[in-house]
Amino acid sequence: MAKELSQAQCILLAVHFASSANIKALHSFTPTRLDALDPELILRILLTYLPESTEPKEYMSYVEEVASRLYLDYDREDVEVDTSPVKDLTPEQAQKKVRKLHLPELALPSFPPDAPDDLLTRFLCHRAYRIDEETGLLNLVPLLVEPFVGRNDYLRTWYISVVLPIVRLQLEYYPPDGTVPEMALSEFEKLDGRDGLNFLLIKGEQEDGKVPTHAPTDGKRNTIARDVKGLVGPWMYGHTERKRRKLGGARKEPSNDGANDGVDDVESGFKKIALDGITEEDKTGHDWEYMYQWIVSHAQKNFPCVTHCIEDWDGPGDVDFGGFDRGAKPYLDEDVQRKLELQYAQAAFAACYAAQDDTDEVVHGAHGILARLAELLDFIPPPDLASSIESLPKIERHATRIEESQTVADLAPDMLLKPEHPLTTPRLETYMLLQMMVYSAYQFSGLSHPLSLVNVTKLHFYASGDEQLAVLRKILAGLSKSGTRKDETRWTADRGKLLWLWNWGIDSEDESAKNGAGVLGKIEKEDFEEEMLKAFVETSCNELATRLFITAPPSDSVRRLPLDKVEQVILGKAMEAYDGASNGNRMRGGVKKASDIIAAFRPHFRNSVSFRQASALISATHALSFYSLTLQHGVPFKPVSIRVSSDPIDLIDKVLEQNANSYTKLDDLVDIAQNLVSAGLPPTEDADGMAELVSGEELGRRLKLAERRVTFMAVEAALREDDFETAYSYIVNRLTPSGAEIAAPEDAKTAKKHARKGSRSSRAKQEHEDDVSWRAAFLAGRYRSPTAAPPTLRRLEQRTELLSLALLLAPTSALTEILAVWRRCEEETTSLQLSQQQAEEEFDDRADKRISTSALPGNFTVGGEQPEMVLNQKRREMRRMGAAASAEKLGQDAAPMSMFDLTRSAARAFSRNAFPLHAGAAAPARSSMEGERDMTASVDSLGSDGGGEHRVRKRDMVANAVSGGLASGLGWVLGAQPVQEREG
């Protein structure tokens, strides 16, 4: 029956059998009608109408027979061919249906021109694509193709590079949980180098971040390394447009000639990479170079993943083809493989410099890459990271500076793979340099200042000395504030680490070395040691600081700072703590720390003026802390306010204003002021702006002046609080100068010298020194109590006494104002005396019954009142009679002297000095020296009560002194020459 069918009916019957997946019928039918069904047509029918879900094992033997045109009878079962589906069709109807069939060509449009013209190869490839596109049953593709992989190189290459990566990615390596990226075989084949890499490694990168950093102990490979070997490696085997060369060329025998072909390592099973450098000619354009770019780019954000890749992958020769490459030609030319392996080593270098994170994981990963590079490049493996600094490797000084690396742009990720890069080209020098960078990063991490490898490199090559010094200070600040007080052992260890970072163990015994070779080597040695001393002082590690910087002999290589510099650093830290204090009490806070520093080191600097000044400052600050003190705008007082003030003693005035009755603690306040002066505040500078030392004589003068200023402030405070008696006491006992301090010269020669040459300068100096005294005396002398009670005679006498002192000490410009107050005070005194005298007379009159005429004899009451002093009437009368007799005897001299009398007396004295010829022989003139001696005598008598029978009233005594002083003073102002000088 089958032989009676037309060609069109045969085609339709084959289509019917293929659509129903009746392979046995096809196997029985097609060999009988080879005239109507050629092999290509049968394969096209199978390709089109055989369901893609059919198991390949059911039809692949038949397909192979069709493609080879060799039908084996022993494999074919005799099955009756049912022609009923087509036997009733006329030839025209059958032909019409055949024309409606759409049978694609076996060769896909994507087949390269050089693809083999093999029916089976083309069917297999096309069938695999259709299975993947129509059903997604990717697991059927290996069953379809794998039996025929060795048929030709094209099929092998296609399967290894296109099918194997997708099958492993979506079926073998990761579970089909929907997170694995999916892509059709046809689309995957079109990917270029970079996109293909990203697609194959994206899942591995995600999963690799979840594995531990250490290598698994169960023999499993790291995820990313497995994917590079099993996915990327087979993909590199592919023959697509992304390849720069054709696969399947003549296989070259391994050559052992020359040193550039690598050295076989039989024990480890991989080739050592020969060190020839990398030139522009070594760039092959192979897709593996995209892999190296992937390594560098991903090292910036996922360095652990890159580390796992490098640690478990030997390079382009380490690829897992699943055994499908057996009997095939090598996929890489030996010369190309050598160049790619060099670039792989460079990518490992570049990955370390590209890492941006500063975690311990990155440092340990970089150390693992170092060990891997040592294995690949046949170098000495690096020691463990936790090794002591003494056992760390040393590098030659000339290798610490790469002359070609002149800009930080060399560390840009896209520049790290350029040919002959100064930092990443595989050489022994670059390996040693990377090793030092890794150990430096580890030391920085141990010092609680983590730095990434790229930042360590920038710090070493491109940072200035000041920038490196800033890093050192930041490290020491972190160590000083770590929360736990470090002992000498820990500080010694940390100092050793920092010293290693400074010189990398090179020339550590060289005394003349000012700079080191390490990442902090641009810092000068003296600056380095200075910062270390600051850290020791900051953390109260005083014994270590003393041993290293003070008591160590000058020949000891440990001590690097001169003693004057050590003193300066210690005082600087003490003042730093002082300035940061918020309370002046020396038992807590910053002032306590400053006090402890001074106390710890002062025994080693016994003759230091600066230490004495610091101690005085702390004492003054501590004393001030017991008073309430607020500065302007409500700012609370802090110790630093003393140091920044242009006049620290002025703070005592604020203390007196803000603390009631604080003026009574004058001795304490004076001690504070003198301590401030002893502290050298405010500092005295010379013409060059440098601090100038104060002599002992000048210091004594300043101390005395400070005492007088504070006393004046206390006088003001006492008067503000209406305590005149305390103010009077301070002036009389503390501010009144002795007669020797203001006395004029005794002999005529000295008088002439002062009068003609030095009178003005000496007078100016005296006025400056007595400025506080006369102002205080004048301030208290004009003081009037705010209470409504009238002043007492004693108060008026005290004021008069103070005004007299002001007249003696005040400059000429102030005399007018003082005299005006004197006049008012004298008027009040006279008025008060008159009123008291009148009241006394009235009382005496009542007692003598001179007023009341109606009083009876023997009645001592006056107006109904009993006088208290009636019994003393006779004694009072006698005293009054004696006083009258004394008045007649003394004349007007005993009466109180008014302002008019005082002025007239002064004018009379002035006329005798100014016009001596009018005076005559009977009225000898008084010399200015006598007048000044009278003033001296008057001043010496101030403040003393004096005894004796002929006591003179203070007011009259002061009046006489003022008269003489005014006469001589006015004469000097007018330029009159004393009589004695004209006569001489």
C-alpha cells in the first residue's frame, strides 16, 4: 500500500506519523519510499512536527539513520504502515496540502558560514533551540546532543559554549526557585563578552556573599570560583562573533624552548606564571580580558567574592568542560594562554588596590591573594598577618618609591590594568610593595583606624607630610580616648606598630634619618616623637614618657627630643587640658588633669619658669572657683577665660560685683591677683612678637601693683555695700604710702638735680604709682551714705583725713575737684560742730536754770525732765572756764579753720615764696624743702592716734600741711625759683 502513494501523500503521511510521535511507523515507512522522502526532508518534517516534549532517546537512533542514510534492519521493528489518513486524497488534494506545510530549513540563519554541512549537526542544533523555545524543557537538550558531541568540532564547541553554561546555571548549580536568571539558548548565543559574563556570574556573586570567608572544609569549591570554571570557562570555548580567533586550529605541541613558556609544576598541577611584564602587545583581545575587568570592578564593592574567585581559580587554563573536550584541540593557543595568565596575575594585583572597604575581611582577603600570587609567581609566601612586627618582611628602600607613579590617577580602577602599570605589573618589587601595603592596612586596623588598601597606597605615595601627620594625630587621639586606660605594655606595643608604619623596619637604627620609608614616612622623626609624647601625657602614662624622653641619656636612640622641646610639649598638653576645663576646681575635670601633669613632671624641671607660671595659674584658678562668676551676656566663667583675657585681674572686679561681702576676703583676692601676675598674664612680648621674660625687679613691681589694684577694687565694693569703715581701713592700712616713699630729697644738691633735670620724670613715676592710692582715698572721701541719717562727726573727720591723703598724692589736674569736695566736707563739719555746741550750751543752760525763771530753789527738773548731768555741773563749769581761758591764750589758732582761712593762709605762703623781696628780714621765707618736710610730717601722722599733752587736731594739722604744700606746689607750677636756690 505504501508504494502506491504519491510523493505528496508520502509527505503528508510522514507528517502524520511525526505529529503523533509514531517513530516506529516512520522507521518502517520511510526506508520503503526513499524515492519520495529524502533524508533532509524527513529531518525537516521531524524538526517541525515531532513534538518537542518527546524524549530524544525515542527518535535519535532513527534520526541518525536518516542522516546517514543507513537504515539498520535489526533495529527496525516490522510495523504495519497505516495509509488510511492519506489514501483517500486525490493527488491534487495532497499536493495542495503539501504546499501549505511550512518546513523550516535545517540550518539556522545564525549558523556561521564555516559551519559543517552535516544534516545531523544542523538538526541537533536546530532541534535544541526549538525544544528550549517551545517547551522550556532544557533538560532534554543534553539528552539530545551529548551522544553526538564528538561528531565534529563545531558541534562540540557549540554545545560546550552555548548549551553547557545554560544547563549548569539553570539546572545543576542552582535550584530552579525562580531566582536564577533565565535566557533562551538563541538569545544567550548572541551575548557579547561583557554581557555574557555578567549574566553567568550574577547568581554566583549573590550566593558567594553568603558563604564564610574561610575555605570550606568539606572539599566544596567557592561558589564564584565554581561558576568561573564551570560557566565562564565553557562559555569562553565558544565559536561566536565575540571570539577573535577560530577554534579547532591545528594543535601545537608544548614547547619547552625559552623561559617565557612557563615552568611546569608537577606537584601542584598548574603552571607557574613567567614574569615578563605586560606590554601593549600582550593584550590579546580575548574575552578572558573582560573577566579581568569584572574582577577589578567587583573588587570595589564585593572584595570577598573576588578573593574567593582568585583563591580557588588558577586562571584561563583552569576550566571545567565536563569532559566534553576530550580528544579535541586546545581552546587556547599556548602563547595566548601565557599572555592571559600574566594579565590574570595583574588582575589579582589590581583587585587589591581597587578594594574600597576598610574591613578586616578585606585585609584578610588581600592576604589570601598575596599567598595565591606567591604560589602562581613562585615567590616566598607571606607570613601570617598576626606575626610580630619584628618578623614582618622588609623591603628595599628603593622599592618603596615607584618613580613612574606620579599621580593618583594611577589608582583609578580603569587604569589598574593598563600595560606596565607601576603598581600592578607582576614583578617581585610590586609583589613586595603590595605585601607592605597589606601589612600596613592590618596595623592600621589594629590601631583602631582602619584604612582600605587604596587609601593606604594614596597615603604612602601621594599624601604630604602634613596629611600623614594628621592621620597620626587621629590615630593617637583614638587610642587616647578608647575608654580603657592603657598601660605601658600596650602603649609600647602601639608605639612599635606606629614606628613600623613610619619606617617599615628599614634603617630603624639610623640616628640621622629624619624621614622613614613607610606609609607615615614623610613625617619628620622629631614631629613623630612629639606626637607620641603628647599621647603619653594625654593618657597619664607619665613613667613611660619620663623614661623615653627625659631620663634617657642623649646617646640613647630611643630619645629623640631635646629637653626644651619635651618641656614645651608637656606644658602644651597641660594648658590644653586647662583650656578645655569647665570648672576651675583643681580636684576635678580639666584643671585636675593639668595639675596632675604639672605635678608629675615638675620634679624634672625644677628651675623651669614656665612650670612655676603654670602652677601659679592653676592656684589662682582653683581659688577663683570658690566664687560665683558670670561673664558678659550670661556666659559662665571657664578657666580659659583667664588665659584669653587681656587683663585677668579685672576678673576680680567681677567677683566683687557678683559675690556679696567678698570684699572682706581681701587677702584671698590679693593672692589670686598675685598668682595671676606670677603666671605671666598677660604675657609680655618683645618687638618680634616673642614672649619676653620678666626680671625679678619688674615682677616685684607688678605684684605690688596687683595688690594695690585689688585693694582699690575691694574699697569700691565695700562702698557699694555701704561699708565705709572697711573701705577706710583698707585705705589707711594698705594704700597709704609711707613718708619715705613720697619725701623730697634732703640735700640741696639732690634737690637741684630733681628740680632741674629729673623732676618731671620722677613726679610722673610717682603719680603713676600713687594713682590707685589717691583715687581710692578720693573715692572714699567723697562717699556719702545712702541712708537718710546725717553723718557723724567721726565720719566727717575720716572723710577729711582721706581727702587730705588724696590732696597729697593726686596730680595737679585733680586738685580742683578734690578741693571742692574738701570744702563741702569742711562746711558739713563746721555746721555739725556748731549744732553740737549749741545743743550742749542749751543743755548746760537748762542745767544752770538760766532758761527757766520759774524753777524753785533745789528743783533740778527742767520742763518736767531731769537732766542726766546735773551732778557734774560744777566740773562742767570749770571745764568750760578752762576752755575759755585756753581760747584767749591761743587766740584764733585754736578755732576751726574755714576754707577762706585755708585759702588765705595758702596765698600768704605763696606770696612769701613768689615775692621774697616784699617779705623783709623780719619774715623769713619757707623753702620748698621745708614745705615738703611739713607734708611728710603730716602724712606720717595720718592714721596714728598719737599721745601726749600737746595733741594737735588732725584737721588743723592737715590744713597746715596743705597750706605749705600748695604754696610750694603752686610756685613750682608757675616756675618760681625758691629763695635759697636764687641765693645760691
